[in-house]
Amino acid sequence: MAATPESPAAATTRRKAGRHRGEGQWAVGHHTPLNGNEQFKKDDDGLNVRTRIETIYSKAGFDSIDPNDLRGRMRWWGLYTQRKPGIDGGKTAILEPEELDDKHFMLRVRVDGGRLSVAQLRAIGEVSEEYARGTADITDRQNIQLHWIRIEDVPAIWEKLEAVGLSTTEACGDCPRVIIGSPVAGIAADEIIDGTPAVDEIHERYIGSKEFSNLPRKFKTAISGSPVQDVVHEINDVAFVGVVHPEHGPGFDLWVGGGLSTNPKLARRLGTWVPLDEVADVWAGVVGIFRDYGYRRLRNRARLKFLMADWGPEKFRQVLEDEYLERKLIDGPAPEEPLSRWRDHIGVHRQQDGRFYVGFAPRVGRVDGTTLTKIAELAATHGSDRLRTTVEQKMLILDVAEDQVDSLVAGLEALDFQVTPSPFRRGTMACTGIEFCKLAIVETKGRGSWLIDELERRMPDFQEPVTINLNGCPNACARIQVADIGLKGQLVLDDEGNQVEGYQVHLGGALGLEPGFGRKVRGLKVTADELPDYVERVLRNFEAQRTADERFATWAARAEEGALK
């Protein structure tokens, strides 16, 4: 019997299926690297680059660095090449990496839980002054970033940081990055549970371990027992949120698969209650799933959020229980709504022990080495040895006696750090921007500071909580999709047809109460120079049209497009 001819469409389908090598998931046997990043990770673990930095690169200089170390493995030790000065945003996506690279680095100091001692903050300030041209930025993941770092100075910087218990280990790279935690863990009067022991156990057992040093992409962790829900758990790869189980008492609700960037997704609850002493094991199970089942074929689909989107929380929980924990987890309640619309702990607050903590607001996270040292000295002078950074680019000083509070507040405000800031100072964040970042298209830090000044001058009586987040590119490091007013940097045309720096606008994003992503109005873009006029106009429309106690996000979702332009 003669064979039936195969149709062209069927043959094409068969050939495509034969060529497809899956998503690069190790757990289903796909171990062959499918892109350059996976290849260099297979060739050598990112953690191993430290030895080459110390013994070769710091002695032979920038030009001696292997390209796969320079733009790959050095991230495992907190080092990114920064943007070469003078390259405008129009060149960001056009030039090759080596054309964008400056011969200096950004160095990210890892600050797990946002916890710093006076000695640690002083050391960062001294490193900034001696090796980083005085630069320092508090990030929205509680780290501190320095710029203008020379490879020749890195070993000396590590020695100084590690002498006070700090490190840059896995501050970047495809690995478990800083564990963000409540800045008031262990001291807040309203705390559900203190997550500090879990932060410490995860750090001790797994950070710097090769068990999880080769993940498909970066992995972000949040742990907080605060009812304020102060670690943006909704947009982390894994998050443990304080709850009280009706039978088992205080513990954590488990969330998995959040993340922003160009394809934002909110984390999903697995519906489990995790006791404090099991958090590290459950965390390791979630990371193990990501390592083994995560998508390694395409970098833009490699975050855990894509696996969660395909699996759903029920399957994810089943795999976690059956394959990684080998036991069932306890069902648990969802967290209650956060108690405050501000989640940053700014102001003066009484601690459990009767002392006070004081939260204050730098401008868009931008500080400098000298000022960090002055903050450390202020804390010490007022009897404190504990400081905290927050996920809103703010800082706290803990353990202040009541009779020292007024003096401390005065000292902070003399440094231009406000304890009772305007909503604009309090609610505005900005990413690194084009000044140092190779991905950025527009400037952000200076623009954000200028915007604060303009809005305070124009709208001195405005007191509604509002968040304004500026990002230099689409990657959402400053969380533009979940801000009341999110500003995504891009090049736009001004009224005369010139290409200038500007922003696409996202309106009405939110975390906490009714979380969701901001609304984009068709064609709504604003030039950088027009930014204060635009924001003032929208906020005045909000004031005029809102119902009683209506939040900006709620108003923005229902407002006519004309009121948003």
C-alpha cells in the first residue's frame, strides 16, 4: 500500500517540534545551555569570580577582565559596570555592551532586613568617600549602592565592609538576592511576629552556597510580620506575610511568583500557614522549584512569575509539598488589610520597650558618604546603635529614649532629612537612571528631587498619601506599575518636534489595599520639563473630583481620560 503523502503544514509542525528543546528546565532533562547566560553559568559558577578579582583583575586592571566575568559573573559579588558618561538615552538600545561600559563599577552592598549598626553605616560612608567619589543611594530593596568603583579597589572595599559584618555576596546575579524584611522587626508595638530569625537562618544556610547560585534569573525574597505589610510582598518571587492562625497562632502566609519589569504579575497565595521555624525550609523548597523547573531558554521568560502563571498556585503547592518538603503544609488564613496607607514607618513611633524609633525621608534615596557618616554619628550621639533602611528608599533610627527624640529630629532636619515630610517628599521614588545605569533612557534622581521641590511650592496644602515613582527605562526598578503616578522613561517629541527626555504615564497602581497595576491612557506621554505642570494638573483634578476619603488609585481607575491628561 502506498504511503499517504505528508501535507506541508504537518511536515513543518513536525520539524518545529523536533527542533524545540523545551524551556531549558533541568527537572525535565534539559541541561544543555540555550543562551549565553546559561552557558557562562555552566562554564563556571558566579561565586568563583571573587578569586579572580582578588588575584588577577584588581592587580592587572579593568582591561584584564574576561567579558563573561565583566558582564556576567561579577554580578554575583554585587558589581555592575556603570554607564560611560556622555552617552544619551537614544543610544541605550543601539550600542554594544562594550561601548556602553565605563571602566568603573556600581557596587551594591547587601543589607538583609535593612539592618545596619552604627559601625556598619559608618563603614559604608567611609568607603563611599574613599573609593566611590562620595556617592551612595538607598535602594527600594533596602541595599546601598555606590558608584565610580575601580576594580583595583574592590579587595580593599570588601575587607573594610566584611570587617563590620557586611558583604556584597549575591547582591546581584541569577541567585537569591537581598532578603528584605520589616525595618521595625522585633520592636514595633503592633507586630504580629518577628521574622528576623528566619532572615538570619536563610542567610546563614543559603547565601553564598552553590546550592542556589545558578538560578534561571534573579530571585527576590520578602519576610515581614508587620500588619502594615511593609515589604511589598505582592511583587516578590517569594514572600512570607505575618498572619495569626486561629488554631496555631502567629506565623506566615506564603506568597509566590510576583514581579514587575515589562510583564508585571502579582504574587499568588498558596493558602498555607508556615511557622517561624519552618520558613527557611519552605523558602529552600520554593527556590529549589525555581532552580529545577524554571524556564532557562529565554531570559525574558525566566523569572519565577512565568512558571507560576503556567502552573497556578495549586500545582505549585503540590510540587512543593510532594517533591521538596515531602510533607503537607497547613492550610492558613489570608492576611488582613494593611492598617495604614503609608507603609514606610516615617515619623516618631513608640517601640514595644517604651523607647522610640524615628523614620526620616532622604530625597529619592540619594545621599552621600559624608552624610551617611553624619547619620551614624547622630544615631550614636542619641544612644542608638541600630538603623534601618526601607523598601521606600527611606531610613529609620531605632531605640531612642524619649528625652532624646526632639534633639535627634532637629539633627536630622538640619541634614535635610524630614521626619514629617510632605506627601511629595515621602511618596516619590526614583531608580538610578541614565547617570549610571546602562539600561536607562532618561535621568531620574535629579528630576525626582526637582519635582518634589516644585510640587511642595505649588501645592503646599496637599496632604493626601500619593506615590510618584520615576523609572529610567521599562524595567520597573522603581515599581512604576504599582504607583499612584508611575513614570516610565522614554524619548518623546516636544511641541516643536524635537526628541527629548520624557515619560509614559501609569496612573492608579497600588499595593496593599486593592493591589493592581496602573492605568495607561492612550497617547499619554509627558516631556521631562513638563512634569511638574502635568502632575499638578492631575492632582488638582483628583482633589476636585474625588468623593470623601477616596484614594487616588480608586479615582484614577474611574476618571474620564480628560482628567488624566
